[in-house]
Amino acid sequence: MKLSTVTPADIRRALLLREEIALLDLRFEAAFATGHPLFAANMAVDRIAIEAAVRLPRKDVPIVIYDDGEGLVASGAERFAALGYSNVRALDGGLKAWRAAGYELFEDVNSYSKAFGELVEARRHTPSFSADEVAKLIADKANIAILDVRRFDEYATMNIPGSVSVPGAELVLRAGQAAPDPETTIIVNCAGRTRSIIGTQSLINAGVPNKVRALRNGTIGWTLARHTLNHGADRRGAIGSFEGGAANARDVAYRAGVRHVSANEMAALVATADRTLYRFDVRDAEDYAAGHLPGFRHYPGGQLVQETDMAAPVRGARIVLTDDKGVRADMTASWLAQMGWEVYVLEGGYDGTLEASPPLVLPKPDPAHRYRRPYEGTEVAEKAMQAYLDWEYGLVEQLRRDGTHGFYVI
């Protein structure tokens, strides 16, 4: 089939103008992680039939596909056409042309979310403790609460001793129960840097009365400092916000430019045929399974901020979030808005008919094709961990050179 092409300059122009575009890398994830444009999303050619309907909900969305000379584009175009996608083009010259144009390539996965996290820390000077400082506080039995903001399965695999699982978007909702004494210092950790920075800054933005610090470099930093991690923990933070937390979260969302919509207004967004609309329920999986609004896909808020390219590969699309308590949606939306998304929070709706079903889980890719994150698992080389941290430290400068991000920090 004859496939139209676009140039790297065309892609850059679309990003700067906030036009909808799904720039898709057809290589396996391991190859994708070696270098790609900032807003490229990975959809390996053998995953198109599995993922496209979920990740690309509008069949006439502008899609641009590329590889790095592997010859995947023709097959990818045929697979999209077979699924009814009607606006598929190729990046003229592929990734080689992007390099030749002098445009930036970003390594790793979830790169622009991680780059945004580094920008937040640089702009807000998000406070942190080193691993040695936290270890001393633990040894001294100081008045601290360590909140792990990763997915629960990540926390259970390995965690800072004494920590409690409070996934990112749950922080404002649960911090009052996790640290009811305002004199308690809250320490927020993840595996590396991004989620702890965003989590710490979330609590600060929402006005928690406690002192809050990120664990600098997360479990990676803990390991590199020769401290021991625990395994198999199952402590979960209970619901209980601090005084004014919900109202403060709403104010944070407003300051970020988030708009709140009624069910009727959301229906108008759904009916807009020429725009992609993503609808996410940002609560935990148990709440979602017990009853959720029709049409909303489960994506916990903390992971949505971390994995935005996976959840919503159409840059320039609209996003609507829902949450029966509002706090998680407001805080998640505040970050997505700062990342340049047109994002809305749906008001109410939970007094109507709900669907009860488990979250949709896409089949996992072949492990041989997957990029092994330097911050997951328990057997990662220290050299790889340090290299990952060094890469993250350079992301703010790389964002500056790239110039297409459109991020801002409130």
C-alpha cells in the first residue's frame, strides 16, 4: 500500500501547535528505550492488534509511524488499515531522518513524564533527604512516616524498612491517617526519582501541615548507599485526609488550569467526533472493580502521571478523569495540566448506574522484547542504577534543547 509521509519538521510543528498526533515507534520496547523523540509512544508492530483499540480510541486520529531501518513501517501500516485506522502516515526517513535534522532523542521509557518530574524539582526545589539521612532517622526512631508511592506490587517486591504503601494519587487522600501528628515528618519514596518528586510536591502543593521530604533517588539511592531493603511487606495506608485536604486539592487543580465538567458537559466532549478523548478512573483497582462509570478505563493516578505516554499516546488529546472522592482526580489532573494536556475532572456521577468489573489488563509483551528498568526487581547492577540516575539528572537540559514540551510548573 502507498503510504503518505511527513517530515521531522512537520512532527515538530504539530507538537508546537498542540495538534493531535500519535507518533508511534514500531520497534520492540527494548529498542525504543535506546532513543526516540520526546513525545513518541511505543507500540511494537506485533502489539498493534492487541493495543490499538484501547490506546487509540479514534479511528481517524493522525498517526505517524516509524522505525530505525528495520523495515517495520509497511507491516505496521497494513495492520492499522486492517483495524480501520484511516489517517496513517510514515515519518519520512524514519528515526535516521530525525537524527539528521538535529532533533533530540530521549532514552528510556516514560521519558517525558520523568523529564517533567526533573523540571518540577528544578523549579520548585522540592526538598529531599539522602538515603543516609533517612537511615539515621529510622535508627534513631525519629517521628517519621515513610510513604511508598509506587504500585503495591512494586512495594511488596522491595521497600524501605518501616514504609507504608500509599500509591501516588492517594497521598493527599490518605496522608492524614498515615501521619495524623502534624509534627511527623513525611518521607516519600519511589524506586528512583520521578514519583517521589511528584508525590512530595503534591503534598506540599495541597498544604499538608507536616514537613515533607522525598527520599533522594528512592530505592536506587538506598541500595547504592549500601542500606538493606525489606521484601514482602503488605502495609497499606488507610483513607484519611488532613484537614482541608480535599478543598486544597481542588484549589491546586484550578491553579493548574483544570476544568470541572458535569455529566452533560462530558457527553458533549464524548460526542465531539474530531477530537480524541481519553477517560480514566484514577482510583485504586479495588474501588474500580466494585463499581465504576461506564466508558472509563482504570488507570491509578500516580501511574497515569508516570506512564502518560503508555496511557494516552495521542499528544494533544483531551483527558477526563473521575474519582468518587474527587481528591485523586484533582491532584492527578493538576499534574497532567502542567504537562500540557487539556484535562477535565468529571463532577459526581456515582449515584447513577455503575458497572462492576475488574480493570482491563492488556496481555504482557514477550519478556525478551521488554526493556528492563534499572529500578525494578532486586538483581540490578549498581553501574546500571547509577547510569540511570545520571541520565535523569540531564533531562532538564535535554528538555531545553528539544523545545517542544510546553510544560509549566505552578
